[in-house]
Amino acid sequence: MLLKQHHWLEIAEYLAVAMTLIGLSIAIATGNLFFLAICLSIALVLNLINRLRFQHLSRKRLSGTVKQLQQQLFEEIRAIAERERNATRTTSTTPTNADSLTAFQESLLGLERAIDSIACYLNSHTLPERIEQLEQSYEQLRQQIPSLANEQPIASPPSPSPSLVLPRFSSPSTTCLSNWTCIHTLNAHADAVVSLAIGSDGRFLASASWDRTIKLWDLATGRSLAPTVGHSQAILAVIFIDNEDRVGHYQLATGSFDRAIKIWSLVPEEEGKINLRLERTLTDHSGSIHALAVAAKRRILISGSYDQTIKQWDLATGKMLKSSYDDSGAIYAIAVNESAQIIASGGGDGRVTLWQLETGEELCWLTGNISSVESLSISPDGRVLAAGCIDGQIKLWQLEPGLSDSRQLPQPPLPIRILHAHVGQIKSLIFSPDGLTLFSSGADGTIKTWYPNSMEAVDAIAIADDSTSRLTPVCSLAISADGQFLAAGSADGKIKVWQRN
């Protein structure tokens, strides 16, 4: 099995290294360096060949990825242009709408130029240099994509703008989700709310933002409970840590651009206030922390970073238990299913990789996607993995039993379903606690509800800025353990909370 995973040149290099070690032993015993010199020369030549081969394959794969992204972008531009022509034939367009459409087209052209510049860069630099600079280029591209949604105002009913009609089902409601009632709208942060978490008992909501702060809220009343604390740079992830041994003891973990993971304890104070006390700072990552997950029963914290590693930490001591290196690129999203003992990771390269919980062993990687992965979620029963991609698609894989045993690994599976979910990148994905529903949010300002075995959304809502009536990208989602509360954080710093009817 292991031999099938390696090219014959790699195997030859390993054999040459082994022969070099044997030659070294012979040279020490006899003083004859001839055999050692031959083996060492062969090993060096094979190493050089393998390095060049790997660089060629990497360049070919990156070039293919960029070409497909360009093709997808061109198709989107053609579709938008066609919708504009149809709208011009059937309805009169006011000067304001014309200006908006022109600005929208200019933004698309700017996005196309950004992708072209990245393509030229990838074709003219070696792989190590690409890895050094890719984060800055990608973040600039991410900042342009949400602006595309903001360029288009929400159309006044009953005749919505053709450019805002969502594919495959009718235009979403801008006021409510079916069977859900909005109970809070919180002016929470000064910048995008990129991560949300709800405690296991449904009492507390934690929010993390690009404004470098984390905040704690009473989920039932919407009241702020703790003073603002945070990191030296933007916070990208927040998660609650359950402790079954200490009832009523709450902890939070946060990850930031400053490469640090911080563990906080919730300390009750007078008048219902809570103090967030810093317990520990974990600093073994060399890149920004984009994702956090927790295996509560094993008391393990899992982190995914731009440094291409997934690290597992002992929550009791703060000791790093295992570090797994993903050679496909930076990690932007992780998900864990403790019962199946699986960690899933995805990032800018588009590959979704499965890892063994605790040991950190790479189990397999899932085929059928090359678009950057922004979010991951595993169903509670561990049977379905959902990936939200930058091209607006949701891909679903069936996780077969035996994935946690490397001796029984099947061939890399293909997606069982591809959902054309959002216009623009998907920012967040979560399964409901019963595993029957999947929620998604995107840069197009919508939240959608899916049944994993269906091809169309069963419910949707558009989130708009109250002052400008423009769609606001929805950056994060969280659902309570009992499925009664749903929270969404948007790019304008607001948080909306719904309660199931």
C-alpha cells in the first residue's frame, strides 16, 4: 500500500540512500571509499531529479487550478451580462440602477485583473516563493469578493433585479426564516464578525471579529456580559470548550492573525457580569490561526493554521500532542468528529484531507474539488462531510466506515452531491444537532437551509444593511446544541439571533 503512494523515482532514491549507508559501513570497515562515492552520487542525482519533478507537478497543478478559476469567473461574467441584456429588453432601467450595474461590472473586471495577476505570479515564481507571498494576495482577493455583493442594492418588490435572483429557487425573504423568529439584532463589533460560538448549555454566545476583540453575550436576552478583550491582531476563530468534569465551568479558545491561541476562563462576578480571564497562550504555530475545533471527551483542542499544520493540544496542560503537516497548502477550515476519530482540513489548495484524531496520521484526501475551501462541517453521526468553497458551491462526501483504520482505506472518494449554493464564496457551514439540516452563509448576503439529500435550498434569508438596503456578507454561523437558537455574524459587525418557533 505504501509503495503505491510513491513514484518509482522516489523509491529509487530511498534505495540509493540505503545503499549509501551500507557503503558508509563498508568504507569504515575497509577504508575503500569507491562504493560509497558511487552510491552517494546516485542518491544526489535522484534527489535532484525528484525535486525538479515535484516542482513541475506543483506548477502544473497550480496552473490548472488558476485556469479553472478563470474559466468559472468568465462564465459568471457572461451570465451577468446576459441577465443585464434581458433586463434591458423587458424593463426600463433608471440612471441609478445603470450606475450600480456599471460599478458592479467594474468590480468584476477588477476581480478578474486580480486573478490574472495571481496567475502571472504563479507562473513566474518557484513554489517556495509562492508560499511566502500567497497569503497577502489571497486576502486582497477575499476583500474584493464581498464588495461585489455590496455593489448591488436590494430590489424593491414585487420586481427584483435580475442580477439578484438566486439560482434554482425563488428570491429569499428579507425579513425572516420559516419557522424561526429573529429575537436579537446586536450592534456587536466595529468590523466583520468572522466567528461565532454557542455554549453547550445554550446560555452564552461568543463572537470574534476583525476588530481584534471577543465579546460574550447572554443568548436569551442579548445583553453583553463581559468586558471586551482580545488579541494584538484580527481574531479569526472562537470556540467554547466543554468540561464534563467541572459542571458550570466554561472556557473559550480564540485564534488570531498574531499566530497565538488563547484559552480564557469565564469567571462570574456581581450583577450577572462575567470576567474573561486569560488562562494560557499557545504559541507553537508560525502562521495565522484560521480554525479551531475541540474533541471534548478527549480534552483535545485542534487548530488549523496558515503554516500548513494541524496541531492537537492537551487542554489540561497546554502541551502540544501532535503536529501534522499538510503539503497541499495553508489550512483555512477544520472539522472534527470525535466518535469517528476523524479530523477534516481544507484550504487554499482546494484539497480536503482526513486525519486520524490523536495520532495525527493522514488517512486519505477527498477528490472532486480544486476551489479554495472556506468552511467545513461533519454531520453529528460522522457520515457526511460538507465543504463550502470560494466558487459558491457546497460539496458533500460520504464518509465510509473504516476511514479511521488506515489498513482499510478505500480509494479517494468523489462528492456524492454538489450544491450550487451562493453567488460568491461560502463563508460558513453548520449541521443542525440532529444532522437533518445544513445551514450555509455566503458573501452574497444570504443564509440558506438545505436537506443534505436535496439539490435545492428549502429556506433562505437575505441580510441587508438597514441604512443602505444593500446585502451584507454573512461571515459566520452558530447553532445551539438543542437546535433552538441560530446566530449569524455579518461583515458590518452585527449579529442576528433567531429562535425556532
